[in-house]
Amino acid sequence: MTIQFNDETFRGDYTFKNSQWAIDRFPFPFHEDNYMYSVNMEQHQGGPEGSVYEKRFDVDEHYVSEMKDRAQVLAEDPLRCQSLPHMTLAGWDLLELIMVSKSEDYPDLFELHRDGNHWHWINKPMGIDQRFTFMDETTLPYGPMEYITRQTQGDFAVLDQRDDNLWMDAGMVTTQADWSLDFDIGMNFFEWHAPVPKAHEMGIFVRALKFLLNVQQGSPARRLNWTMTVNPLLDTSPENYHKWGVQKTTLTPENVGQKQHLRVELQTFFRLPRSNALVFPIRCYLIALEDVVSVPKWGRRLHRVIRDLPEELATYKGFIDNRPLIVDYLSKFDDGLATSPGIWPDKDSEPPLQA
Amino acid sequence: MSTFDFPPSILSRPVYGRLEPRAGKSHMMIADAEGAEAILRLAAEDATLMAKSNILYIPGDTGDKYTSQLKALKPKQLYVGPSYEAAVPRLRRTLLDAHMGLQVYLAGTEGLMGQAMLEATTAGIPHSAIQTEHHGSVARRVQCVHCKGITEDVMLDPFQCSHCGLNLFVRDHYSRRLAAFQGVCIDAEDPGNVPASVELYS
């Protein structure tokens, strides 16, 4: 299908909205009626047609507006994109991976023509037509990582692999769930995850690191993560927390369905060929609670997950104060019926909400 | 006794050990204030160390308390400076000349050790090869995540950013690249509601 790109905002007047198409394909992150950390990795080799898992780098109706939002964040704070000096080669690897993937997966939107190192990139949705020399930084308006991630939805952490660890040595981070690239750049896998409660003791990060160190070229992996955000604000950065934090206090029983959003990260992991770095795209999908509960199974399940989530996790995810309000709202969409296993909406087989 | 046992914390927070004499062609010792005690002990443990040692010492508010004792060790080189910032060009110059076999020892406050470690790692020495021992104040260097300004010698939590004026709480999350802990606005969700400050580890 040809995607109709929305003209919308993720700040100020918040005109962001999901179409029915976007709601139906939303990556709902809960495969059962409760949630606890796990190393929920699977192969990233496609998925059901039309789903966000189908393509290597999913492009959806929010693409053009998300890229405008990113440009605005970077204009205000260039430190959101940084690359330590040894990471330039990984940046070229990433540029190649994205250009090749997008031109193959979305030939109507993106074209890549290569003649040796003379490359020609066409990005139709953003109106970009760029000829450049691969591996020659002087032929692009930005460094290779910044150039291509200004044209690709999701945050990007580019991880160097050495000493049996992964080091966050480059990144483009403007749609983050409250972590700072500027502070975390240069840290290893355990250090940048240090503030996460419970998961260290559960051995999650040791196992996840072991898996990630062994991701091979051509065999990318993926997992989902989630949190909650008031308003469809992409840039929930610590840098701007003193500006957006107060928005959390604007929830009321009347507006919670429109204002409270479930924020899901589709995290993918690709080995890069020349640098042996690992790129870790973190793609953010937002959905208003009123749209979540339009799917009966998701309404039932989200209520149970949020209601029963351990206090520590609700605190870490930043919605402990609003949880009663959220649970109260969601409870109206939980009739107590059993839910089918798995993340899919199952709209044809799950019963509608019982009065 | 000037040492402090830091309670267990998150994995990005530095932990400090006890300096031990190590085999090496030359030895760089950087200390401030009560950190001198660690160097005096090293010298007592290995009488051959000082002839190969370059000591860079910032007495801070300990004044002359340790300087004559350090001089008496007869190190190969001893620099006593008025501030860490003043000592940095000399430290960089020394690291520029460093060869394989240099051992680095850091002792004193977290701010001193963190900044000196940054210089040493920038010069190419792995952080895991550098010994550290905490002495003296538990004050921290804290970066404001909002304005990026660093406030030195933070003893209170929360405290006011010396650059942008926001009220920040002090996290244990630590960046070696910045040699600083992270400070985050404490009243973002309830502007003006700033709890009374308490001393760190009080």
C-alpha cells in the first residue's frame, strides 16, 4: 500500500493521531495478562504482512512528522547526536544497512543506485535526492550516522564490541524513554543499564549481553519494551524533564483516555559488517489508551497488567502517581473474560466487551 | 581515620579499593587532601617505590598537614599544587611522556580521582588498570542533565545547580567520560516543592 503521511505534532498542540491502520498494527507488548522483565528476544526476520515486524526498518504514517520533530530537537540540543571518534566506520555500516534495507523493502518510497563508491540516494517522502561518495564524509551534509538517522524513525544506539562487552559509543537519541545519550555515551552495557531496578538481580542483563555479543551478520534480533507517557510526546528526555515533567500532573478522569499513551519500543539488533559494531535501533510507537481499549483483548489485558505491576516497576517507569487514575479508567474495559495468548489483537475471535 | 565505606549501589557507580604497590618502571600518584595517607602507606609497604614515583598532590583544606611527610618520602618528583585545575596541564604533560610499565595510583576525593582517571584514560590507560582509594570528603562532582553545567563539591541533596539554578537531586548514576554524577530536577512534576536538603550519606 502507499502510506499517507500525517502532518502532525508531538509537542505543543499534540495533533498526533493513529489511524485505524496504525491502531490495528500497533505492537502491543503484552503476550499474557501480567508483566515481568525477561530476555524476550526473537529473530527479526520479517513478520505478518502489514505488521511493524515485517520490514527491517518499519516506515509508517508518522514518518515525515517524526523526522521534523527530530530536526527540531537537534536544533535545540545538538548533543542528542554524538559519535566517538572511533565510530565513524560503524556510521557508514549503518548508513549502508538502512539505505539498502529501505530501498529493497519500500521501492516506491526509497531508491539507492550504486556505481562503485558513487552512490545516489532518493528519499521521496522527505524530498531528498543525494549523490555522494560512500566512505567520504565530505560528500554528505552530516556524518554518516547522523545523515541517515535524520531520515529513519526511532532512536539509534551504536555499540562497539570489545572486552566481551558492548559500549555505547555513538547514538542518535531524540525519542527516548528518559535517558541521556550525552551522559551515557562511552558506558558499557551494565553501566548504562545501572539505574534499572530488579533486572540486574534477576540476571537479565548478563543473559541479554551474552545473546547480543553473538548476534551475527544477517541474523538480526528484536524485542519489545514499554512504558507510559502523558501526551504523545516523543522527546521525553531527561534534558527537558524540567519542562515536560509537569504534564504528568494534567491527567483527569475525563481526559486520561486521550492523554495517557502506552509507549512501546520495538528494539532491534543488527551486526554491522565492517566495524563489527552492533546497532540497536529503538523505535517508539505511541497509542492513546482510548485507542488501545478499542481492541477488546488489549483493553482487558492492559488493565490487568497495569493493575498488577510491581510498585518498583511503576515507579521506574514514571507513572506510579497516575496509576490509580489509569487503572480506574482501564477497569471499565475489563469484563473479567479470559484473553487469548499472544500479542495479536484477535479482533475476529475475541468477544466484544460485555456490559 | 579518613576513609568512608560507601554502601552498595548501582553498577555505574565507581567503587574504590585499597592501593597496593605494583611492579612497574615508573609510578604516577595523584592525590588530594587526606588521600596523602594512602601514599604514605604505599611508601611504607614498599621502600623501593618512591625512587620511581612522581607525586602530584593537592592539599586542599588539609593545608600543610601532609606535605612535609610526602617530601620526606623523597619521591623522584613531587608537585604540591593549589587546585586540581591548576595541576591539569602538568598532569597531561606527564602522561604524554608515559611509557609502558607506568602504574597509576589515585587517592582522595571522588572528584579528584574521577577527573584524574579521565586524564589517564584519555592518554590510553584502561580504567580497569588504575588503582583508586577514597579518602576525605564524600562530596561529589555533579552534572546537571538539563544545562550540562558541572557543580563541584556537592555535599547536599537536593542542591541548586550552580549554572542554571534548577533544584537537582543527586543520582548514583555516574559517567566516567564526564567524571561526574547525574543531577536531575527534583520539582519538575510539582514546581516549587523542593524538600529540605540533607547531607550526602548523613
